[in-house]
Amino acid sequence: MAGVMDTVDRRTQLVGQNRLELLLFRLDGSQLYGINVFKVKEVLQCPRLTVMPKSNHVVRGVANIRGGTIPILDLSLATGRQALRDLAQSFVIITEYNTKVQGFLVHSVERIVNLNWEEILPPPKGTGRDHYLTAVTRVDGRMVEIIDVEKVLAEVAPTSERISDGVLDAEVQRRAPGKRVLVVDDSSVARKQLLRCLETVGVEVLALPDGRQALDYLRQMVEAGSRPADELLMLISDIEMPEMDGYTLTAEIRNDSRLHDLHILLHTSLSGVFNQAMVRKVGADDFLAKFRPDDLAARVMERIRAVDAR
């Protein structure tokens, strides 16, 4: 899999073009799954694992890779299936989410495909609440399921959603009611985390699941005679989303004279060396890795102060 991590230049060409690269893999059968290549650091044959006492049953062990100790999660177990059996013939996809590195154990790795986010669709209706899908697509006529990794990680290693003492400013909180924040994220787990954090700050929250719906909503505001930059404190958007990603959403807003003044914070589990350049390229105001409630609350309070100081 030497081609998994190509040059930064080639990958950043996708930014703002509503495109992505998916690494396709399989778990315990013929079903194909996909993961965004931006989150992949390395793919390798499953190394020797050391079992850690009292760890979550999804964690099959830890591996020493490139001088670091990395937890290896069985994606089949994590999504309610049977554990993968033949570890020696399995693969590990080393990923970085929310500034943390972990490996996902999979049965096999197929190839990388280049797609348009418009081809990435929400899970079919009727899938239920307990599914682990964040999106689906088709490659060569075959269904590819994209796993909600944020849900998996939240269940295996829950992140604290509590805002630390001393972070909140009582005076800013007093001015927060009536100020609205538009949140855009395809992960139900991420939306709930954001909602709880922002409501603690005191602002009103409208949450939407993808960039296309968010852009339509903003344009509807304009058609109704409202100016989004005046009506909304800020837009907080994920990057990876079906139909329209956060980069493209940002670029569309900046290219629309009726919307371009809206304050945009890209809030994503895509951590790594690429993001600051990408954020500048599409014109976002700020970038924050998920999920850091103290930092997020601080960013929102900064916006309240800035708006009230006008």
C-alpha cells in the first residue's frame, strides 16, 4: 500500500472541489467499506499485538509501530459483528482522528478510489438509530458503507464533554441568549456533543447533517430577506460530509456576496499537517480539531465579544 500516502500537493488539489479519496476495505464478508484517505497514515499487515488488561473488548491489543504504542481496534467487533479471527492475515489501517492515533483492524484492504462528495449519500432511511454508518456510496456498481468512526471512538474511549471550571465567562454567558449558531455535521454523535457544549455557553443552536442542506438554508434566509452574517453568530462545520463537504461549503459561501461575511469555524476530526493550508485556501476564519469543549466554548465566547463590540 505504498500509494496510500501520496504527496501533499496532489491531495490538496481536491480541496474546495468537493472531492475525496476513499480507501476501500472489508471486514468479515464481501461488503465493502470506505475511509477517507486524509485520515490514513499507514496500512500494514497486522503486527504482533500485546493484550492490555481491562481494556475495552473492541481493543484487540496494542502494537509498537514506528516507536510508538498504538491501540488496535477491531472494526468488526466495534460495529456489532464477530471478532476478526485470523490476525496474521488481517491488516491494520493506522489513522489519526481528533489528534489521536489508533489502528483499525480489518480483514483486507482493496484500493483507493477518487470520488465526488455528491456521490456520498446519507444512510438509507429505515437504517435505525443504532447503526454505525455515516454515509454510503457506490463504486463500480457495488455499495460501499462508510462507518461513523466518531461513534465507534466515542463508545470505546469516551471524550469528556464537560467544560472546565474557569473557562466560561458569566458576563459573556449573560449576553449569549438570542445569538444563534449554525452547526453542520453528518455524525449524530458529533452533533450532540456540539449541541451540549454550545447550549452550556448559552447560545441557540440549529444543527444540520450536511453542507448541501446548510447552503440551501443560508440561501433561503437571503431569499426571505435576512442577512446570515447578521442573523447568525457563526457557522461551525465539519469537513467530511455527504453531498457537500465543509471545504466546498466554505468556498461556496465565500463566493456568494450575500453570504461571504459569515464567520466560519471548521471543526473536524481531520487532524494533521494539511489542514491549516486548506483552511486558508477556502477562506475559513478558523479551524479547531474535535472534540475540545474548552477550546470550542472559548471560540464561541470570542465571537460573542467580537459581535457585541461592533
